[in-house]
Amino acid sequence: MVRPSLDNSANYINREASWLAFNRRVLEEAEDAGNPVLERVKFLAITASNLDEFFEVRVAGLVQQIEDGYTEAGPDGLTLLEEREVVSRESHELVDDQYHCWNEQLRPLLTENGIRVLGLHELDTRAREFVDQYCERELDLLLTPVTVDPAHPFPRVINKALCVAFLLRRRRRASMTYTGVVTVPRALPRLVRLPSEGTVDFIFLADLVAHHASRMYHGYDIVSAAAFRVTRNSNLYLAEEESRNLLESVRTELHNRRKGDAVRLEIEADADPEIIERLRTNFELEPWQVFSVNGPVNLSRLFNIYEQTEHAELKFKPFNSRELRLTGKSQDLFEELRRHDVLLHHPFDSYDAVVY
């Protein structure tokens, strides 16, 4: 029997490609018609959340190594630039498939089951009145519009904050266009539940922000608007030997994670090309790092649909783990363990037996 060579790159799988293949298997659960529809929505949200972490840590580390000039190939034979090409191709294909799953499979199925995610043009009179009141009562107070000009630099966009970008034209100077940015407040749910009878209706908060922009930008015409989100490098960089206070260093780095270098821009597919280019230039991103998405930016917020919808028939049946039963001679678990070993198989056996 010939032993495989450890130096043969064909015997190794690229780490990042392997991770993306794992996340695709999660996406397959969202595409599986055998799963209840709300569970499929949950799986789709999980893939989006996983991809966020992948870019925050793994892709950010890869980009950092390339910028630092590392050129050595890994065990799989790929250089960092080749690895970046693999990550770019596979991640873009994955995102396209995520939105195909949402638009072509899950959203129509939700509608069939009385759960609707509506656009502003689909609202009836009652829902429109609710939206106007909600914006006046809850939303408008938290919005801070910024117009980028020589006196006002581009605002600091923190990691994974959902924002809306506007292309503005001053009414008195119609020849010039400006960039406007509004951050969607994290204090409010990304999906707003609408009043309805016989259905469960939602609308995306970003749509409400874009709708009310005309109230915020007095003296401007809104040429175009698009929701976007920036993912930043969230790796921790600690020099432990040089740190006088490790806890304080960790605390500082955790705070800085919100403001690390940008590694990905997600933006609505119908965004004006000028908005996309201005954002890409501002965040110093290469074209492969821009993801134009055919649907809501940040699919991980679809968790809200699962959590706010009561349809038990559209979810997995609740699982009740088995409780540990002590023998009659034992007063507690420790006395039971003195008599014999106990094997617990989690999560099928309850954790309660070992939680005190």
C-alpha cells in the first residue's frame, strides 16, 4: 500500500472553499421542500448570518495578508490571490442562490400560507395610516440625515449597520448631485408588523426610511435611493506581551471591531450605478467586494418572521429532551454517580441534570 504524500496539494481542500461548501449545505435545508416553510426561512437567515461572520473574520484576514505582501501558497497549492478568486466566485454564487431561494421559493410559499412581506405600493389604506403614524411616533425621531459635501464628510458607518444612501440634487443648483446617508436605527425591528385581518403582514424598516426621506432633505430632490450595508474586519489584534492591561486591550479591540476596514458592501441590485461607485470609492473596496442583491439587504433579519409568526404547523414540532431520573436510593446526581456512571447524550438528554 502506497502512503499518500503529505506534500501533494491534491490531498488538501482549501479551508475557505470548504467553509463555503458547508454554508451551501445549510442553504440546501432552506431549499428543501420537505422542511416546514418557516423553518426554511430560518435556515436561510442562518446562511446569511454565517456569511457575515465569514467575511468579518476569514475574508478580512485573507485581505489583510494580501495587503501585507504574503505570497506563499498554502498546503492546497493556492496562492492568496488564487484563494481570493475562489472566495469571490463561490461567495457571489452563494449570495445569488440565497436571493433566488427567497424570491422564487420562500416568499411565494409564505404568501400562500397567509404570511406576506409587502412593499409600500402594496399597502392598503389601513396599513398606510399605520405606517405614517409609526414613522411619526417611532422612526423619524431616531433618524439623522447627512448630506456629504466639502463641509460635511462621509459619516462613519459602523460594522453591519443598515443604511440608506440617496443621490440628491439641490433645487437651486440642479447641475450638481450630492450623496445623502441615513442610518437605519438598530433600536427598531428590521421588519415591522402591520395591522391586518386574516394574514400576517410585514414591511421592511429600510423601505419606510426611504419613503420618508423627502421630509428630511428639504431643498433637495431625491434622484435615487438604495439600502446598503458594510461588513468590516472584526479580527482582534492583540500584542499581549506589550499590553499592560490585557482586559483593557481586549475591551478596546472589541470596540474597534465596529470600525475596522471595510471588506464587503451589500447594496440593492437596482441602485443607481453612481451611488454604488461613490460608496465603493469611499469604503476603498475592489469590485469583487461589492454584492448587488436582488432583495432585502441583510437576509439574517428574516429571523423576525419566524419569531413573530405563531403558525405552529409551519414549524418543526417542539422537541422535549429526556429528563434524567435518579434511582430511588439516590438523593442527588452526585450520589448517583458514586453508585455508577451516567451517560448523557445531549441534546436528546436534558442539560438540567448538570445545571446547578
